[in-house]
Amino acid sequence: MTQPGTYLDLPLEEVIGDRFGRYSKYIIQDRALPDARDGLKPVQRRILYAMHVEKNTHDKNFRKSAKTVGTVIGNYHPHGDSSVYEAMVRLSQDWKVRNVLVEMHGNNGSIDGDPPAAMRYTEARLSSIASELLRDIDKDTVDFIPNFDDTDTEPVVLPAKFPNLLVNGSTGISAGYATDIPPHNLAEVLDAVILKIDKPSVSTEELMKVMKGPDFPTGGIIQGIDGIKKAYETGRGKIVVRGKTRIEAVRGNREQIIVDEIPYEVNKANMVKKIDELRIDRKVEGIAEVRDETDRTGLRIVIELKKDVNAEGVLNYLFKNTDLQVTYHFNMVAIQDKTPKQLSLNQLLESYIAHQKEVVTRQTTFDLKKAKDRAHIVEGLIKAISILDEVIQTIRSSKDKQDAKRQLIASYSFTEAQAEAIVMLQLYRLTNTDITSLEQEAKALKERIKVLELILGSEKQLLQTIKKDLRKLKKTYASPRLTVIEAEIEELKIDIEVMVASEDVLLSVTKDGYVKRTSLRSYSASNGEDFAMKEGDHVIRLAELNTTDKILLFTNKGKYIYIPVHELPDIRWKDIGQHLSNIVALEKEEKIITCIPVRQFSEDNYLLFLTKNGMAKRSQFKLYEAQRHGKALIALNLKAGDEVVSVHQTDGNKDVFITSDKGYGLWYHESEISVVGQRAAGVKAIQLKEGEQVVSGQVFDDLSEPSLVVLTQRGACKRMKLSLFEKTSRAKRGLQMLRELKSKPHRIRGFFLVNEQDTIQFKTEDGEVHHVFPLELSNSDRYSNGSFIIDTDNHGEVLEAWKQIRYEQPFENQEEK
């Protein structure tokens, strides 16, 4: 039972804060982040050290991985066997580390993410270069600490004769910190270290002349030198890594994309699956087949294309939408002085050089002590051999070994160490030849001591020694660069034709907002008749377009909807279209006024808007190229109560004719309306009186002379020549087009510019639709009210009028894309 007063009453926040703080400290310092000096995490260091102690090295036979894992867990790392084995496997995967530290026999996983065989099946040993990380560890070069159960000791850091952190990189996630250091080319890194030793104040640019950037074991292409430079200067930066690809021609006018290398840390199987899914889902057109032809000779993915497909376009699409191109984010965090720090390239090199200075100093001190000790003993042996008979006599007359040592020290002034060496001397060493070999050894030791003392006495000599060792390493282990570096990040332009099967279709849009695309086959089968439409609705556009085109739909509320034609529902001619509200959200009472098809958003075209309350706005057409669709976007700013009545696409050289319901018409050139931004409100188009509103605004070529036709609510229609009007300027009152009557005045319901084939349709209050051929009417003057074409007593007043829409091919005259 707990004794009263033996527990603490603490607030939960304090307890959790304290425990989590301790746990975080452990994760940061002793698990997930590498040391800036040897580039290893504790588990990796323990694996390499355990293999070194067990003499499981590159010059001996392979040994079962399970045995090594057992040693690591039993002696140094009391954690799960799977975590140790996984760390060990990663050190052996040549697609993860640039220079493998563990050699493994058996299945050690694959670039497809396959798991390695269990540790009882695989065999491993240290690689030759890993031995360089451990070289001279037994010469007191690094500090040792007791292991977890105080039965043994383990190194705090390895001597690391090459800069492993930069060569093999590191990745890890701890508490509050993560690290991502890419692998580099060994020769380049060693050159950078030597350059840094020679010139401590070296700049990043100078370092980048020898160390150009990461060198991934999987090769590939890096784009973005600025990203590398930023990362080397600050520890953070991003680059684009893409696979190495080429386009090959195959039989039958076809091409195929070959991928020989993929970006670092990308799972090949998942990438191939994603590319194949794009083909199945028809997100990208033109891929016939995707095959992974990787074998023991090397990686190879084949993307076979259909006939006459733009291979560059498909490739760009794959770069943008799959892991064939990825962004690599540098985050160079390592443990320096027991603290996690974000380090620049200069700081990483400084950290490594400082470590090497310490290691070499300690190693030299160790070697010097050993050499001096041996020189002392050799000196004793030479002296003993020169008075050999006396020495033998002394030893023979002694009681035991201790007595013999005492007598030698007393009689001939030998030291304890020399006396010990003399009494342990084997008889065969007393031959004549031995004295010369001892003298040679003494001479060699003297030279060695001189060299070692020179190293310890001069920093310059110390650095020379480090450099000499690094050059030797470079000569032994250097390998050619695998990754190509390109200065600029290529902007990926994706041709829509790559994503969409190019096909001519018929687009139809109705006033009530029903849209569809119909195959030309379905249209021909119906002879263009029996178009499905709700009662009281009418078509406002019927155009032959390509699936690679776009349409802009403008509403009376000043919004517009951008829709690629291929995204419109494919519906038969005889079936009703899909309502726009199923594609985008619309307001109540929002209606479609105009549909403008687009092949290209040309720079020199404009959109001209006219509103009910007499405003006009002109903006560059290019501004309406939307990046996202599925949402109504703002086309212009409308004041409360105003509505858009007309929208026209112009080339900057059109005339505008605006008509009000009270019968005033104003004609001027579009250049009167200044060009403004997309969301602006515009300028005054025509001067209106109280209660008057714009019915319509039409545009026409400034060289043509169209006929003008008006239709009034009383069923009167009249045709006039343009020459009856005078071309003036914007915001005027305009000229009268009807004779003003005191009782039952005429109000314009429809205003049109017409040619021979045009038919005007209009709807009366009884719901009937009538039509009139305006060119059958004779020309009238401005002051008449035209001829009555229906009896409003029988049918009611005219509610709305429209021009009958004909089948058109808006891009027929444009050259083929």
C-alpha cells in the first residue's frame, strides 16, 4: 500500500509537459536526426559499430543479418528487432543511399517498395567505404559512453573519415524538427571539404563550382540552380527532380516515351500504376499502353503512344501530374553540440572539419604515445643486447621474474617497462641479426615520432594530413556523377489536345440555360430536326466546335461561366440538354444572354458589355481566360437593379448601335468606350430619361451598312437604313426611331441588324411564337411606327423577340490548329 505523502499531487499539464518534453528531447537527440559530424542516427551508428566489433567486415564472409541484429539489440540498442533490421536494410539499398554502408546478400527490398526478405534469410557485412567511417576508432579518436546496461561501451560518434552526412544524405522526422538532406557525389564533397580547409571564408558560389548539387543514387535530372544555392546558403530550398526520359520513334508513325531513371525516393510501381490509371480514366489522351520493362540490366518504363500523338505534350502532362517529376525540399537539420540546428553548407563543412581535426589530433596523440613507448623499449633492448652476458647472468641468478626485474633495474638502470621487455625476451631474439633490426626499428621510430610531433605542433601540418587522407579516399572511392543538373526550372505548358480527344461536335445553348454537346453523327441522323427543348424556350447559340475549344456563357447578372467544350455533357440531338445549374451554381432569376465560343484568347480582341441602365464596358478578351471552372466568375461590376442586355466580342474596329425602349437610337465607334479591367463598371453608353431603359446594343463592321429592324410591343415592325442615322459620340441622347404617340405609345421590344436570310421570332402574351422576314418589309423613315404584323387584340402584346439562330461554324475561316 502506498504510504501517505509518498506521491506528488501535480497538475496534469505539468506532468504531461514534463514527460513529453523529456520524450521529445530523446527523439530529437537520440533517434530521428543525424549527427552533423558523422551523418549517422544512433541506430545506424550502433549497427555499423556492432558489425565492426564482430569483425563482420568487407574483407570477410557475409554473416546472417539476424545475428547482427541480435548483437545490436543485445549490446547497444534495446528496441524492436524490426526497426534495427529496417535501418540496416536501408543502409544497403543502392537506390536510397549514394554509397552503401552495408552489403547485403538476398532480397533487400526494391525500388517498387517491395519488402525485404526476413532477416533470417539475408546475409550482410560492412561495405569497404563503411570501414572508413570506423577506421582508427580503436586509437582513442572518439569518446565512448557506457551502453544501456553498463556492460559495455559504445562510441558517441564515429571517426568518419569521409563526410557521410553530405555523401549519403539523411531523412527523418522527430518532435518539432524534420530533416531532408539529399545525397551528394563523394568526389565533389571531398573537393568541397579540401577547398573549405584551404580557404575558410569560401563563398557558396565558389563551393558550388566543385560541389554542383545533389547526386541522387537514382540519377534523374535536377532543375533549379537557384534552389540549390538557397539551400546551401540557408539550409532550406527547393528543387525540381524529374526522371530521365527520351522519345523514340516506332513502326507505324508512332512514338514511345522511354523512362530510364526516376526521381529520388519515388516508388516506381506506384508511379507506373498512376500513369496507367490516367490512361484508363482518359485523363490524358494518346497513351496506348504502359509497360514496366525493368530487369537486371536496368530500369526501363515504356509508355507507348497512339498514332500521331504529340509525345512532348503527353510527357509534359506526365511531369505535371505524376511522380515522374517531383519537388525536393531541402531541410538541412542535424545535431550539432547536442542541439538540432538548421545548417548551411558552410556550417556542415565546418562541423565536419572541426570533427576531423579532433579525430586526427587524438589519433596522432595515441600513435605518438605508442611510438614513444616502443622507442623506449627498443632502446632498452639494444642496451641489454650490448651487455648480454651480464644481463643473462643477472637473470639466471634471480629467484623469480619479479626478482630478475628488480635486479636489472638496480644493476643497469633499466626502467620498469624495459626490464619487463627484457625478461619476456625469447631466446631466438638474441641472434646477431636482431641487433641490426632493432637499430633499424629505433631509427624508424625516431622518424615517426618527429613526424607525429610536427603534426601536433602545427595546425597547418594537421590540415595537410587531413587533406592527404581525403585525397586518398577520393582516389579509392570516387564514382562518376549520376544526376544531371539544369539551371532553370522548365515551365510545363500542357496542350489541351493531349488531354482531350480532338473531335468536332455541335454545341447548343438555350435561353433557359440548357447546354449540351452533340456528335455530328447524331445531328445528321435527325437531319437537324426534332431538337429537344422545353416549351417556351429557344436556342441562343448553335455552333460546330471542337472538344478542345472553350465557351464563355454570360448571364444577365454580370457573371460568366468558363467551360471547356469536352466537359459539357455529350447528349443526343433528340434529348434535352443538361441545365447549367447542374454544372455551376446560379442565382435566382439568372439567365444566359450570350454564348461566345473560344479557340484562343487572342490579345487584340475585346468584350463589349451593354446594360439595361445605359452603361457600357469594354475589356480585353484575354482577361476572361479562367484558370478554374465550375464556378460563376464576375464579368463586370453591376450597380443595384442593373442588368446586362448584350455582350459582344469585337476586334476593336466595330461600330455600336444602342436602342432604348422609348425609341431612341445612338450610333458611335467602339473606341469611344475606353478599355478597363475585368471587374470595372464601365462608362455611360447612352443618355436615358426617367423610366427609359436599353433594349439592345448591336455591333457591326464600320464599313458595312446593315438594315435596322425594330419590333414594338403593339406588334408593329419596321425596317430602316443605317444612313438615316448620324454617327456621333458616346453618352448622347441619340435620334428618334419611332413617332411618339400621346395614347398607347410604341415601346421597342426587339432591335436587330439583319441580312437576307434572317428571320425574327417573337412571343406574344397568349404564349404563341410568331415569325417575320424583315426584308419583306419596305424601308421606312425614322418617324413612322412601321407596319402592324399581328393583331394584339387577339394575341396580346409582344413580350420578347429574338433572331432565329442558324447553324454556324465560328472558326471555319481560322486556319487549322
